[in-house]
Amino acid sequence: MSMPSSLLLRNVRPLGAAPLDVLVQDGRLAALGPALQAPNGCAVEEGGGALLLPGLVEGHTHLDKTMWGMDWYRNEVGTRLIDRIDNERAFRHASGHDAGAQSLALAKAFLALGTTRLRTHVDIDTQAGLRHLDGVLRTRSVLRDVQQIQIVAFPQSGLLQRPGTDALLDQAMAAGADVLGGLDPCAIDGDPVRSLDTLFGIAERRACPIDIHLHEPGAMGAFSLERILERTAALGMQGRVAISHGFCLGDLPANERDPLLARMAALGVALITSAPPSRSVPPLMACRQAGVTVLGGNDGIRDTWSPYGNPDMLERAMLIGLRYNLRRDDELDVALDCVTEAGARGCGFGAYGLAPGCRADLVLLDAQTVAEAVVARPVRRLVVAGGRIVARNGELLPDAVPA
């Protein structure tokens, strides 16, 4: 797959602003302005006044689990979290589920719809070892020129319940995972002090960021969150810790919640939400007003946990809008921010945006405004990733991804 040295998009409207041209050179945004000159040999695309977005960002998914494109999975799983965890581990072991092939299929579907950067959690446990990680590492390698993938080594079955998991997590970080994952130190591990000491110990040794699934409700979740914030401060990990879900923040009264949000903001602890309709959710606007970065993600897509999900981050932005009753156009700008700027900032993706010098990850679609783009989720007319045109009209080009 060859990359042209330059690309000029004519007559596009960045985030709905006045029309201008965008020049891409060597995979970066070189200039934005009216009536730009096309360098010799530059490819030119006519935008026709279409809306221009930066590449979309998926902040929390599970590429390794998906059955995207496979036969329908009949879900008869129990209602408890542990039921879903145990069922999934048993199913994947018995079926030989191929995390490499499935993660690649879903990552490509994300790319076709404009997601150029994503964070995926990958199960690490004593039954599968690093098998799922190996598959997603291959996917990351295949897509490295067109999609930036962060891999979280995630102890889905708990860190303490299956002895040896901590050593496997350490091995996963050495093997190429980017972020260390954690899970419910009280509800799953049953020993929050030892659980978090073990987790932060690995992170300190490996000098890696942390992303912790925190499903725990109410006072239990607040207790765990406080312990996480204490360790973040003690180890100087400001800006390197994220909380996924954080349901407890939606349960607490404001006088208990707001001090936690203030500490999260001061420590640069990001909050990642899928805005589920079935659980209490952290209050989006209160979090943002406190200075907490809030980003969006699908969580699982079409897997043994749930039949729902879609690799379209505009749809996730719409679902965030629905969950938080965002109706005004400026509120829908916030929904988009959760899957663009805040998404990149919360995951630590650099060189992001629509300014000269940023990586040229661009999405072109027909909508008058950002609000319309979120609500209508139009076909992606064009997707540019790392300066390359990789998709048209919602479909990957034949040479977009190496064979």
C-alpha cells in the first residue's frame, strides 16, 4: 500500500465552520485555509462543503472477545457479573475462539466508519495465558500504519482469584501491551488493599499507565475509588490512570461525589463510559465541570456478554446523548467530544486534531452541523488515516490494509 506524498481536500467545513481547504503532506496536516495551492503530484479530493471531523476515537472496547461476522451466539447467561465472566472463559476455551482473526475483523469495521485510534482490553487469565494478547498484537501490527491501537492487559477473571494472574499481567506488559488493566478490587478480588497493591506494583515496575474497570456500586465503589486515587498520588501517576465505568459516581449524593471528582481532576484521572441504559452512570456534565476528562467507548461488541454494540463511534456519541438527555446543539458537541478530543486526551493519543502538525486522521460526511452528524450518523464519504485514504462511502478500499 503506497502513500501519496500529499493530498488536498477542497471545500470542507471543519466541525461545521466556514469552508476551507486542507493540505496533507507526509501523513500530517500541513495547512488549512481558503484556496490552497495543490503541490505538484498532489492528489485532490473535492469535498463539496461536507463536514470534516477528526478521526474518531474508541476509548474502551474488547476486540479480542467479539464474534463480529460470526454465526449468532445464543445468549443464555446468568445475570451476575461472575456468571458472564465464567461463561465467557469457558466458551472461548471450548470453541477455540480466534482473538486474532476476530479482533482484525472488528478493527477494520471500526476503521471503515472513521475510528482511527482505539483502546482495547484483552483478557489475560491462567486458562488462556497470553493467547488472546498474541492475536491482538498481530492485529495491531497489521494495522499500525492506519489505526493506532492501545492494548490493555486485562484480568477479566480477577487479579487475585486465580493465582498466577499477576505474573501473566507482568509478562503481557513485557510482550507489548501498552496499559495495565484492573477489575473491581472489592467485588471481584475481595481484598482491595492487596489487589491494588499488586496492580500498582506491576505498573510501577513496568512504568505503564493503568485502566481499571470499576463496576462496583455506591459506597463500595467509592471506597475502591478512594484507594485508587491514594495510590495514584503516592506513586506520582498523575495523568496515567483511567477509571472505566465508574458506576458508583452515579449512585452517590453530590456532597460525596464532588470531592471525588475534584481529586480525580487534580490527579488527571480520566473517566471512560459506555453510557449504558441499565446502570447508574457518572454525571457527564458535573464531571466535565469539575475538570475530569470523560471519554466514550462501546465496551463489548457482539460477544457472549451482550448482543449489542456497533463499531460506529458516531452511534456511541448518539447513545451518550440519549443517556444524558443531551438535546441542544452545544450539548451534542459534548457528545462528539467524548469520541474525539476527550477520547484522544483520555487515552493519551498525541498529535490529534484538526491543526497543522497533527496526524492526518480525517472523516468526511454530509451533515450541516456536528449535532446532525451525531444524531443522523451519515455514511462516511471519506476516511483518511495517517494521510492515506482508506475508506469511501463506509467501505474499506481493497488496498487499505495489508493482506
